[in-house]
Amino acid sequence: MFALAEVAEYPLHTNRSDNGADSVFLLSRRQTSVQTSGVVEEFDSAFDAVEGLKTGRIDSVVGALPFAPSTPCALTAPLSFTRTRGDLHHSGAVNLPSAKVAGCKPSPVEHTRRVRGAITRLQAGELDKVVLARTLAIATESPISPTALTRKLISLDHSHNGFCVDLSPAGGKYRGRALVGSTPEVLIERRGDIVTCHPLAGSIARHPDSKQDEAHAQELLASTKDLSEHKFVVDSISAVLGPLCRSFSAPSTPELLRTPQLWHLGTKIEGVLADPNTTALELALALHPTPAICGTPTDAARDHITGTEDDRGFYAGAIGWCDRTGDGEWMVAIRCAEIAADGLSAKAYAGGGIVASSDPDTELRETSTKFRTILSAFDLAEDLAE
């Protein structure tokens, strides 16, 4: 297990007891990480979870918000909640079962057709931006351990980002399933009355040659298309979060953020809450979904997505935690895969923001690059055919 300096651990009140179920949540971040176990109460409604926190009935809540706000959440009040300094990286080897790519949906040809259709609507002024995604099926010879896959993803990410969420509280088909990934994108973080966001939008593939890699980074910084796409996201977040703050700052120029696969445009947004009783979970609900994973205008983009794609489930939702003080952190659920209840298969997700100047073939390559976060954990990064 992980050996880390403890920051905070919340025991339950003595009149509470485990309901007999076991639920594991972990979120590894460079500054602060969270691990939980056990179940005191499950929530398929985020608003019920907020009520539980504010009345003191529960001490903390962890889990996932779905892409579609009208569908059930997967939130848990855990039996034990431990927040630690630093990430959850450890040096031991992680063994995952042999795996293979078992198909993708839609096909590369169909995905580029969908992108062209979206561009037509964008050029007609019906949308400003829309995010289109595809899925990749992974089959394994023996069950995948969600925590083992998470540890592998943490080890592969230079910032040691990784998460694992039990989706069982959403009920139905989600019982026994887990969402695992390594997301670089902060939806919202609250520490006292200080709130921060770090939206990412606009990306370009990394290159193994350092000079070419730097050229790619500079190309992204100068890209009119990507800068426009990024501005939609920053403006949208500012419009929601700004009025909730007594002071607020959103830089006009994005910076570069790197992952093993991609360069991203990112902007660190900061504010001071006007009402310190507003919890991190409430802030996540107010901001989700951002144009980074949906589009803009939000309703029109979401309608286009739901009319084009299968149900995204918890992909492009949010995962995170909130404690009894209202502090917490919620990450955008990208670079992730949903593991089946029997552990013998997983569905990976990847998407890209489409604007009027997008190129369908480039957008297809972007999704392929993003799939490599999950595929690399199974040593399948070279197995994805276009």
C-alpha cells in the first residue's frame, strides 16, 4: 500500500455504522490525495449529498457525477476518509492481465463523418463548439483490478494523477462497475474561501524528439483554432464562477500544460468565495458541464451530443470529494475507462472539441492520441489502428 504522511482523517460519529458494503475511492494529486473505504450511505442525487453534508448527517462524500445532469450520480459517504499530502505514487511493479483492443465505436470513418456534420452546423452558426467522443473496447484474459490499473496509471503520469471510483451508487447497470483514469483537468478546487479551476482546451500530440516537441508546443500556443476553443471554456467558467466570488481572476492568455501524450492549453482561474458556505460539490454542480467536455451554447451542444453518441455515462462528468467543511476537489472525468462488473472488459473514452475551423482527420488523430493514456497501461499503445 501507499506510505504517506497523513493530513486528515475523519472518523464517523459513534451512532453510524457500515452498511456491509465495500466501496473504494482514491484520487492521486501532486499536492493532496484522498483515499476512502467502506460505505455509510449512498447517493444517486448530488443534491441529497449536499444536504447530508450541510446538516452534518455525513462527514464527507466522494464519487462521480455523470455527463448528463438528469442521470443518477455515484456518490458515497465513506466509512473512512483519509486525506494525505502528496501523490499516491509507489515504486512497486504493477501487473495487469493480458489485454487486446476489441473494437471501437464509432469507426474512424464514422467519427470523421460526424465531425464533418458538426462543422456544418458550426459554420451555420447553430453552435460555437461541440465535443465529440468515441469509445474503445478492451478485453482481458483475467479480471482487471481497478486499484491496480489506477496505480499503473499513476506511475505512468509525470504528475502522478490517477483516480478510481466505484460506480455502484448509481444503481442498475453500474452496480459493481468502476471508473478509472488519469485526468489532468481540475474542474474546481475549494480550500476555505479560495477556489481555483484549471480548464484545458486545445491540444496537440507530444513528439519523442525534444526539438520537435517544443515546436509542437509553440504551434499550439499560436493556433487560432485552439485559442478560440480555449476562450469559449474560460469565458463560460468565468460567467458562472465570477458572480459567486467577491474577487476573481482569469488570465487572458493560456499557458502550456503537458501530459505524456499531449500538450494542452490551460488557464488557472482563481477566486475568493462571496459565501464561504458554498461547498466544493455545489460549485462542481454549478460549473458542470463546461465547454471543455460539452460545448457551447451548453444546451445546444449537449442536444447534439445526445443525438449523435451513445450514452456517455460518467465519461466527461466529474470525479472528486467534498468534506464536512465544504472543502474539496473535483476533476473532469477524462482519460478514463469504465471497467465492467466482472472485470473482464473495459470501455475507454476519448473526445475532442470541434469548432468551425476544425479538420476531421486531425480530430480523429486527437482522439487516438488521448486513448493512449489507458492503452499504455496495458502495453497496447501501438495497437490502435486508424
